[in-house]
Amino acid sequence: MNEKPEKLIDKKGIRLDGRKADELRPLKLQVGVLSNADGSAYIEHGKNKILAAAFGPREMHPKHLAQPDRMVLRCRYHMAPFSVQERKSPAPSRREVELSKVIKESLEPALFLELYPRTGVDVFVEVLQADGGTRCAAITAAALAIADSGVPMKDLVVACAAGKVDDTVVVDLFDAEDKLGAADVPVACMPNLNAVTLLQMDGILSPDEFEKAVNMAMEGCKKIYAMQKEALKTKYMVVKEVEE
Amino acid sequence: MTLKPSEQRNGNLVLPGERLGVIEEFIPDSGTYVKDGVIYSKIIGRALMDMLNRRVSVYPLNEGAVVPKVGVTVIGQIGNAQSDNVLVRIMGVGTKKNLSGIFSGILHISDVSDRYIDSMNDVCKPGDIIRAKVISGKNQIYHLTTSDKNLGVIYGFCSLCSTLLEQRQYEMHCPKCGNVERRKTAFDYGKEEI
């Protein structure tokens, strides 16, 4: 998709990839895909393919980063060189460093940091293929990986984006809509506690549009949360049967 | 808002953040936490609702987050050794044999045994696998003790040729080079599977 299409949404309200305004991309979630990690998850969100691995709690290295009263959560968001059309340098870019911080801060409220002082939990997010909305998919997968590792959590964290494309507020933007659209609002929340842990906005929205976008993203989060639960149950139901 | 018996979710798979009840109906036990009077699960597990004692707990389905705690038995490898203390790389805590990382512990000569010990060279050597108990988590390092008959070296290696040593009464013999060494062994030396 090199040229800008005239319209991102046709007269019937159908988007470039054939979705309606309030429709999510097809989603596939899998838990426990890596054997060397304490917890892991894999997400396919439309064309996004993301792996997440969680380790810990373990001793912090370097040791001076350890906090005497709480656990430290470290996140690394990284895009594989082959994840986008033009080769991406494997060195962490400014954007990746920022996303690592954003993901860390959106997951932190879900953890009991004071439970394991002087230790660290490491979360590694590897984007294998990117097609817009990777930060949301990354948060969804990272939360599953942490839950799978057995670190106590207040709630799962689930993220979904909404935005404005051709004067219409739509949910779950993909790459072309993200780049050519007017605005992007990623939202991460803890669905059971009804708490928002991440809220960003890139672009310009009127207050009404913003509210609509946040509500649509929250609706999307609820749908993804159901699938998140399903993914965890699929793994742990099987474990139970083996034990018996 | 009490759950009717038919709504009891005993043994059900629960996920972090799943609502289990309110503090008026249950006493929250392990695997749960309370926020604003509501009891939630904090791990993946099976919800156990003890209707007699009115307790709710979650039985974990994975090994979960394990860190050394005071009183817990750990398994570790000897790192740097000095004449009065050794560094221990803690690799297993309690029943979890393989941590994803290591925790650092220290075993001081005064915590090795009830008896008088001249030097740490008679207790363990670098590379040995020991079983020890955590006595303190302060000073940013775990202090260990082997002062019990089930604690001490469980696998010792010859300091000359690194062969697994055999225990003969009070001494350790190397089957390959015939070297004789001393160790503070656990009663089940060489038997535990790691």
C-alpha cells in the first residue's frame, strides 16, 4: 500500500480491510509457547505477530537497580529487523525505548510490587510482524506472559486502540489507518478493577470524539479480555487433566 | 450478596482479578487479595471455598513466583570460597528445582555446624552442590546455614580432577585420582536428584 487511497472508509462505512467501524481484527492468543521462559504468550492480532516472555521474580542484575522495598519490572519492546517492509535496524530506536517504558508503566499497576523486595521481573516483547497497534497487542500478550509465569497480579491488563479515520471514529486501527488517519488513542485497562492503566492520544480529536474513541477502545478491550481468559483457560485446563 | 450453594465455584479455574466474593462472607486466604471489600484471585488456580470455616483460597496451578524466604531449604552451588565464608548460587528454592535466575547466598563458617570448624576448606569447595536453610534475608544477601544433619554438601567434586567424590565414613575419596578431602555432608549425600 504505497499510494494513499482516496478514502479510508467507503460509503457503506466499510474500511480498507473490509471491517466495520466497531469491528476488531481477528485475534489469536496462545499461552506457554516458550519453554525457557517462566511465562510466555503469543498474539496474532490481524497481521501483527508478537511474542512475549516473562522471567522472575529473580535477583536484579545489575544489583544496584534493585529496590530494597519492592520488585522492579523491566520491559523490553523490540521489533525484529524483518517485522516491517523496510529492514528495521535491530538497535533499540527512540520509539522502542519509549514503548518499552509505556508498556512497563501500563503493566506495573497490575503487579504486587511490594511482595518481592529486591527482585526483578523481566518482560521481553518481540514484534515479529507489525501492522499497527503493536503496543496494544504487546501489552495484552505481556500481561498473559506475566500471569503464566505465576507472578501474583491484581488483574490482567488488556489494551485496544481507537482512532479517527476520515471523520469517523473507529476501533483497532491497522497500519494504513494509523499512518493516514487523523488520530490514534491506545487504551489499556484492568477490566475487573475497571481501571485504566494507559491512555495516549496521537493526533487531534474533539472532546466528543475523544470520549467516543475511549469508549470504543474500552469495548474492544472487553472483547479481547474474553479471549485472553479463554487462552489462559485453554492451557491450564489441559494441565489439570494431565495431573489427574 | 451470598452465593447460593448452586453458585459455589469450588474447584473452578480462576484467573488473576477474578471476583471470589466479599469479605463479609469469606475470610481471604492464600492466593487472594482484597480491594474495597471484594475478594479477588491474584493467581491462576483452582478456587477453594471452605464453607465450614468460611475461607476462600486459590490453589495455584503453576509453580508460581518463588523467592528464598527465611526458614526455607534451598539448593545451590558454591561459587567463590574464602577461608571463613563461601558464596552460594541458589538455584532451587523449596520444591522448585529450577529457578530462571539465581539468587546469591552466603554461608559463613559460624553457621556451618554445631561443631568447631577450622576452615571452610573442610566444609565445601567451589562447584559443590549444597542444601542449606535460609536464616536471614537482610544485608541484601541471603544468609544460609547447614547446621542440621539433612543440610550440607549433597554433591562434592574432587578439587584436583572434578570427579564426583565418594563418601567413606568421615572422609571423601576421589575414585579417579585417590585424593582424600573433607566435606560437611548431608545425610543423603549423592542421593538427591537435581
